[in-house]
Amino acid sequence: MNKKCLIYVVEDENDLGDLICNTLSQFYFDTKYYSNGSEAELSIASKSPDICIIDLTLPDMDGIDLIRRLQHKNIGIIIVSGRDALTDRVLGLELGADDYITKPFEPRELVARVQSLQRRIQTRSEKPVNTQQYAYFSGLTYHPGSLTLNADTPQQETLSRAESDMLMALLKNPFQILSRDQLLGENTVPYDRSIDVRVSRLRKKIQPKNTTSTLIKTVYGAGYMLVSEVKWHG
């Protein structure tokens, strides 16, 4: 099963890049190593991997810029970086990264994170989205097939994969309290603000115009709830 999972490792330290690739290969993952972002981006355009492991400090670009360009592609992203500043963690998660690991780390821990992300990707592929289906709520339309909110309008927004997963969970369970684990599922990362960051970003994208009300209500100590009727079409 793991042989079908292709992983690109984008890391400027050759020794660490080789270590990551060799460790993953022991668990039957196919890997390709790139020492800079430009080469990785060209390869991704030619053949898209299942997962990218990206260092933030690359010789030719900031890894955040590479992640920004990949955020709407169906690629799992794990950040591996010596930068542990809160701003880097928050921005990486906002752009749709699935996990954030700070150097130094145990290679076996990275394998466990990759395996967890792989299970999530496989679960999504086993439940394909109906590309003709869309949800209507509070004057907004969301097309999960294209990750677009309010398509063909000046207010159009494109969601990241992580934001889409969260919004879909809320849309399928309106007026129900969903816990953090229910919203993140196997996308849970060892960073206690990950859910807050993603909910905050999603709130901004679906915020009704000219109003201070919020469609995603925080239920303290319990989770979050979408306070809107939802109609599905298609």
C-alpha cells in the first residue's frame, strides 16, 4: 500500500534530506529529494506527489512561498524546520500545511506523521466529492469539487484543503457542536492553536458582509458550531 505513496523531500541540508528519504524508504514509501524549491516546483508541475515534506529555509526561496503555491493542490504538506517562531507555525497552518515538525526530530516520529497523513489522504480518495454538488448557506454557495466559495462573484474565495475539510464537517452538521477532534480528524497536529488558527481564517472567508455576526460559533469547552441552515444541491 505504501509503495503507491510518492513523497518529495525539499530540504537544503543534503545529509538530512538523505536521512529522511532513506528512513521513509525503509517503510516502503517512494521518495525523491530536492535541495531547493525551484527544482521541486518544476518536478511537481510534471508529476504531482502525494505528500511534500518542506523545509522553510531553502537556498532559493522561503519554504512558505512554496507552500503558498501548493495550497490549492491536492498534496499533503508537512513542514520540517528549525524555525519554531509562532508566526511561522501559524502562517504554515493558515496556508494549509497538514503538520509542522521542529528540528531536531526523531526520524521515526516523522514516519509516524507521514503515515497518519497518508491515511487521511486515502480516506478522502475513497470518498470522492460529487463535483456537481454544492451547498447554499446564509447567502453563500460552496462548491467542494473546486474548493470555491461564491464562485463567479467578486467575493469569490478559494479555500485550502484543510479549510475545505473543516467547512464540510460544519456544513454537514449545522447547529451541532463539533469538537476539535471532529473538525480536525486525522489532521490533528501537535500544536494546540492549530484549530483556532484554521477556524479564524475560515470565519474571515465566510463572514457575512456588513455585519459583525459570525456563522461559526465558539462553544467554550465543547467546540464549534455552524449557526446557519444549509441546503445541498446537485
